[in-house]
Amino acid sequence: MIFILRAFKQAFFLIFGFNREFYGVIFLTLLVNATATFIGATIGIPAGVALSEYEFRGRRPVLVLVHAMMGLPPVVLGVFFVLLFSRSGPFGFLDLLYTVPALIIVQVVLAAPIVAGFTYASLEDIDPRFGLQARSLGATHLQSVYVKLREARAGLVAAIIAGFGGVVSEVGAVMLVGGNLKGSTQMLTTYTVQEMRKGNADLALAAGIILIIIAIVVNVFLTRLQAGKGQREVETKGVTGAYIHG
Amino acid sequence: MRQRGLPARTSMVSEANPILEATGLTKSYGGRPVLDVDRFAVRGGEVLVVLGPSGAGKSVFLRILNLLEPPTAGTVTFAGREVQGLQGKERVDVSRRMALIFQDPLLFRGSVEENIGYGLGVRGVSSEQRDMRVRAILDVVGLGDLAAKPVSTLSGGEAQRVALARALVIEPEVLLMDEPFASLDVPTRRALQEEVGEILRGRRTTAVFVTHDQEEAARLGDRILVLDRGRIVQEGSPREIFYEPETEFVAGFVGFDNIYDGEVLSSEGGLALIAVEGVEIEAVSDIEPGAGVKVGIRPEDITLIPTSEVEAPASSRNSLTGKVTEVELRGPVARVTVACPFPLVSLITRRSLEELGIDVGAEVGVRFKATAVVVIGEGR
């Protein structure tokens, strides 16, 4: 019990003592996770839209692949990317192994399918007649897709939340691809693992607290986005009849 | 002053030049035909009602006319130009001269005015112009005070008014409506039917109105077209459809609850004598004797009288007697089935039911005019 209290105290000093090395880890974590989520959403949302809106050859297999990737153990992805980026691998010449870009790349590959899968699912849930209605009022196909995306906003934000959740909690892949190099590719999760192994439970706990804070702050922000201008989805459905005859 | 993306109204459209036409139009889903329309035309300024049961292909028909879906075969002509199968910008340009209202309002997330301005927005109309036109249309549909309200707070009737305004504000050359009032409660539906009728006539809007409700068709239609299993089975004025149905299906659908097989015994001077299950009925028709026919009578055209008043058949009037087999109360009216010996259904007020003391088992007289009997030739 005393041990835990001491750990909290240490964590407190680490956080409010503005330890330079520790804040470097925080900064890198934010940078990599935010960039990966952003790029992952930039790829994942259009991919989800394409899967839901367009009939193309190979749509089914792509969908299965996306869904499989959503549940892929990140550490497997890590092994795969280490092989790709290692000196003798096909992308060895890029010299990416154990660099920040490698961290971002592997996390984008993690986040994008999650965002795509959730985007696809939330668009499929929207009454297809919303698209028809928009087009019958003069919308081009693209404009009608935008209407559906707006209707699916809660689902889209959930997709981004899930994508971010996937990367922020990730250890295995960044450990393998980044190497957990102190001062260059060390992230909060890998830092936690390392300090715990060294017996520094206080440092591990401090990192854990920061991760929880990041997750809460980001999700408060995203959830606010999801709720919109105080509109409650529950009421809308009955009145606009979106789901009555679907 | 012309707005970008909003072509000026074509003044060439008249009865002689239908604005929207279709020829040889068919649609199949997975080999199953759902629509087969030989010829169809909407004249400028008319309200054309497409009446038919659910599953008759009405909605598909509207979507094809609005270029939301291509037909399997056939042509759609809009303002003199063949438009089926257009793609991309060309399709959008033609589609933008029409607007379609669905059964459910399908309002988009946002406020009432944002919804109404949607069609103008995608056409690139400036925001000042848009505001002006949205305000004006809000007054037309009586929603002036609700402009800023989020659509999630509206009642069903208000939501459908917004949907109507959202289409009207575009000033479509043809307004397509797919059972827009079917989800509303009866008083709201009646009120909106009346208002929409006035708005359409007041603005001389050309409209195609799809419904399965014969009352609605009668209220709104300048012309009615009856659709059955994807085919047009009759086309005419409301009077023709409701009083001179040409097929058994149309007769049944527009309320001829009494339909029988009959044989024409004689025909003279426009008055035919027809045998229905051994009973002779007079009908106004110049059909040839000897023909097998269908005979239809609307239940509201059949009056019940005390047996003492049943006289010998007078000219152009049928009088029969029979036993009441069923009385079904429907609020202020009652449906009474009388075995004459074939079952004749009569619709009378509840008051006359009570005054005549009609109950199951009672003997009553039945009377209907020869003009109330519609005769449908065999093979129709």
C-alpha cells in the first residue's frame, strides 16, 4: 500500500517537475499518435465511403481484408514492418527502421482499417433514401455522399475515436519498429513497459497517468464533436422517419 | 433575372407539348419485371395522380422519371429531349429541373431553413438570394415562425411541410411526390392535402403525385392513372376512374365492393338487362346481348328501404329484397351485407341503420339506379 502511495508521489513530481526527458516522451507520443490518427482518418474515411457507396470489382475481398486488419494483433504488424524496413528487406534502402516516420507508418496502417471499417458501418446504417433525397433535390453524387456523412456524424467520430484508441494503446508494434530508443523513438507505452521491467513502478505509473489523461482529453473533445449542437439523435429518428420504413 | 444553375421555366410547355414523357419504359430487378409502361405523358400545369396498390411499381417509376435510376429499356423525354441514361453533369442538369418528395420527410440534420435552402445551395444560389426565397416559401407552407428550429423538434406534419417547402423552393418544372402524406395521421393528412392542392393549383405547378389512397387521388388529381403490377390499366379524369372503371381491378380498387359475373340478356336504347345469379339487373350500357360481363356497384350507391316500399322494377331502377347477413359498424357509417341471394354490400349512415331497425336476419329492400351499375366487358 505504501509502495503504491510512493509511486503516486513520484509520478506527481515527475509530471509537475517538468522532467525534460519525460516530457520528450509525452511530446513524441502525442506527435506520433495524432499524426497517425490524422493520416489514418484521411485514408480510412474515403475508403469507408468507397466501400459503402460504390460497387467495384473486389469490393467484397477488400471489405473482408479491412475487417480482418481491424482485429490484427499489432505486434504481428510490427514483425512484418521490421522485415520490410530491415537493411536486407525490400524497403531497407529507406533506412526507416528505428525512426519516428517508421512509428507513424506502422500506426497509420493500424488506424486506417479501423477508421475505414467504422465509417463503412455507420454509412450502411444511414437510410439510403437520404442519398436519393439529396440527389432528387439537385445534389451531385459527391454532394449526396456529403449529406450521408453529415447524417452519420456520430458514427464517423466514433470511427476516429476507435482509430485513436487503437494507436494510443499500442505497444508491440512501436516497440519492434521503433526500438524504444531513449530520446528518439521512446513512446509512453514502451516507456511504461521498460520502467516496469527495471522495477521503477513509480515512473511506469506516471506514464500510465499521462496516457489516461491524454485519452480522456481527446475523447471529451471528440465526444463533444459527436453530440453536435445539442441535438439528440434519438428524437430525430422518430420524426424524420429515417428508420421507420428503411 | 436568372440564377446560376436554375434554368428559366420553359414557356413552350402546354397540353400539346407534354413536359415529361415516357415510352416503352420497363424496369426489372434480377430478371423480375416491376414496371412496364407503354406510354406516359404529363402536361404542363396539371396534377397527374398515379394510383395503385403498394408493390405496383409507383416508386420505381418516379425514381426513373427523376433520373435517380436508369430504366431497363425505353425512353424518358423531358421538355422534348431524351434523357434516360444520362450520366454525370448532364444527368444532374436535367434532374435539377425536377424535385422528388418521399413518403418520409427525410430531413437533414440542421435547422428548418438550412433544410429548405439545401436545393438552392447545391445549385450555387447566393446566400442572400437563398435567404429571401427560403423566407418566402416558409410563408407559403405556413412555417414562418419555425425557420431557426432544429428539425429534430418538429412534429410529423411540420416535418412533411418542411420537405414540401424544400422541394417547392427550387421551383421545379415537375414536382414528383411519392405518397408524401401516407405516414401522417388523418386530420394532418387532410389538411395538407387541401393545402398542397391549393399551392399546386395556385402556382400552376406540374406535378406527378403517387398514392395508394383513392380519396387522395380524387382530391388532388386533374387526371388519374391507375397502375397495377407495373402496368397502366386505366387513365382518365377522376370521374372516369371512379365511375367508369374499365377493368375489374380498377373497379375493385376504387371502391366497387360489389362485383359479380353476369350475362347480358338484352340491350336496348342504352339500357341493358343483365342476369346475375338468376336475378335480373338493369344497367345503363350499350353492350351487346349474349356477352359475359362483370357488373360493379359502389356500396354507397345502394340504398336500403323497408320491404313494404319495394315495388315492381321501375324503369332505370333496380329493387330487390333479401336477408341481412352481416352488419359492420364503422363509426358514423355501417356496411350492411344483404343476401339477394348474392351478397350485396350497402354503405348507409348509422342513423338510417337505426331508423330502419336493421339487424342480422332482418328482411330489407335494396334499391340502386341503373346508372350506378358499371358494366365491364369480358377480357378486361
